[in-house]
Amino acid sequence: MKKGSLKRQAMITAVSGALVRAVGFGLRLWISRLLGAEALGMMELASGAHLLALTPAAAGLPGAVSRLTARAEDEAGRRRVLYTGRQLALWLGLAVTPLFLLLSPALARLLGDERTLPALLFFSPCVLTVGVSSVYDGFFFGQGRALPPALSEGTEQIARLATVAALSAFVGRVTAAYRAALPALASSVGEGLGLLVILCLAGKTPSFRRDPALPALRGQLLRLSLPLLLNRLCHTGLRSLCGVVIPQRLMAGGLDRAEALTRLGMLNGMVMPLMFLPGLAAGALAAVGGPAMARCRSRGAECRLALRLLVSALAAGLACACGLYAAAPYISVLLYRLPELTPLLRAACPMAVLLPVQQVTGGLMTGLGLQKRSLSAGLLGAAVTLLCTWQWTPHWGISGSLHASMIGHGLALLSELLFLQKRMRENA
């Protein structure tokens, strides 16, 4: 991909992402006020389990489809990749969705709060729709076309906002369990409409059912996606496990159940979304950088591209972290109406630097075919995070959980950067 084309696609993705993220942030702020911290904590518990169910269908396939689409020589080859990836996503989604519904009551008990059951049930339709939609996203990004995924995501966020607005009048009349399920219902509606949009934009894909190349392509997609899938399982499993462990360890430190859920809601529902703000830029860089890296024909081009993307992600993260640190008192009081959130928000600011750089690094490693290396780095970070969360949370409260997450992400990022450096030196 030419330099100008890369910049153009990154700009389209970043600008559209900024608009979508602005709507999403406004929606999350509204939801946090609408639900209250305790219901928000219940929603975060259910969301962790929901993301774990999404992972088999939505984690590895998009990156694999994007890489193979970028390497395809003609339109027929690209459509063959899309057809095969969509077929795999449908199979996985149809297998996981009934299983998720069947296990939802047991999952609610396992999460430690049976009031999460309505949210789990409302989340279940997303398992199929997100899997198929993410394959189409990978197909478009592999071609260097950022606009269709952006339009799909914009539709999704607007639909979520409209659903919350339509149901907000009933929030005061239902229990906390059903208040916590409102974002799940909005997500299912939004994901369904977003899928319809991207299907229309992609047009009709011919059937390759009798194509003799299909089994080999299916095997290639599975081989490429498996490390990505395991890596995402590591991250989402960690989030789900920490969602269960953190309240338990907070209660071991002396808090009651309601206060522990409130603290979890403050961290995962209020603070951490702000740390993902640099993802407006980093997500765009990772989405277009991975396929661009796959298309590079020389190691010099790979090095230049990697350096440019990593420096851009670091700059975005540092700027956002400084802004959040300075604005923390105003965000806590004016947006969330929780002055006690300020110290936690300021303590989390290093995450605004770690997360975007790690996001871009993951995209680069996928483009280079280093998914297994990325998986080992993710496993290391997850193990350290979980161990530190268990040890620190009873003594330092929710700040201990935050610092445990920072240490884990930092170690995973350092490992990935070392793998990238080794790859560049070996092929210099």
C-alpha cells in the first residue's frame, strides 16, 4: 500500500472512529448515570462472560481474513477468502449461541450474582452477528477499504443510542437486574443493524461450495486464526475472571457485596473506557497497518512502517494521558458526579499510553504472521495480572486491581516489542 493510501485509510478509520467513539462515550456516560454504579458493576460482570462467548467466532477470523485478502491477487481470490471466512463464522456462531443460552443460568451463578442472568440472555444474539460482521470488517480492511466498516459501526452505535433512549423511561420501574440488561439489549439491536449495513455494502458473494481450493483455504484460515483466537481468549478470559475475582477480593478486604460491585463499576465502567480513548487513533493504525505490513515486500519497508505506526500510537497515548490527568477532577465531578473517582482516574493514566501501543503492536505482529509470539506474550501478561490482582486487591482496594492490570499489560507489550525487534534484526 502506498504511503498516501495508508494515511488516507488511517484517516478515514480514525475520523469515523472518533465520531463513533464520541457517540459511544456519550452513551456510556448516560448509561452510567441511568443505571447507577451497582447495576453498572453487574453489567460489567455479564459483559465479561459475553465477550468470552464472542471470542471463538469473532477473535481470530477477522485478522486471518484481512491478511489473506491483502495477499490475494484478484477479486475472485478475495471473494473466496470472504466466503470461506463467513462460512466458518456462521458455523461457530450457530454452535456457540445455543450453548451460551443453555449455560447462562450456570454462568450467572459462577459470576457470583444471579442478577446478571437477564443481561447474559440479552447479549446472546450478538454471538452470531458479531462473528459474521467481523469477518466482513477483515475483508474490507484487507482491501484497504475503511469506509464500509466505519458506516457499519456508526449504524450500530446510533441504533444502541436509540434503543437506550426508547427504553430509558422504563428504567425506574424495573429491578437492578433488568437495568443492567438494558445495555445488552441495545448491543444486540445495534449489532444486528450494523451487520445488515455491511452486508448491503459488500454486495453478493458467489458460492464457492464446489471449489476444490476451498478445503485448503479453510485450513489456512484456521491455522492463522487459532493463535489470534487463543490470544483473545486469554484477554477476554482474564477480564471475565478478574470481574469475578475483584469483587471477591474486595470483600476479603472488608467491603460488602454492593460496595464491591460499585468499585468494579467505577473501574471497568467509568475509568477504563477513558483509557481506551487513544484507541481512536491506535485502532485505525492497527486496522490498516496489519494488512499493509502483510503487503510489504522488503524488510526495510516493514521497519519503516512499524516505526511510523508505533511512534504515532505512542504520541496519541501520551497526549491523551496528559489530558486525562489534568482533566480528572472535572471529569469526575461534571461527568460522573463522583469526586472520589479522581485519584483512581489519575492513577490509571499510564494505561492510556500502554493500550494504544499494544494495540498497534498486535496488528503489526498479525501482519507479519507472528501470532504465536503474540499469544505467548498475552499469556505472560494474563498470568501476572491475575496473580497480582489476587495479592494486591484486599490490601490496596480497587487501586491494587488497576496496578495489577498495568503490570500485566506492560509485560505483554515489552515481550511483543522484543519479538518485533528480533524479527527485524534477523531479516535485516
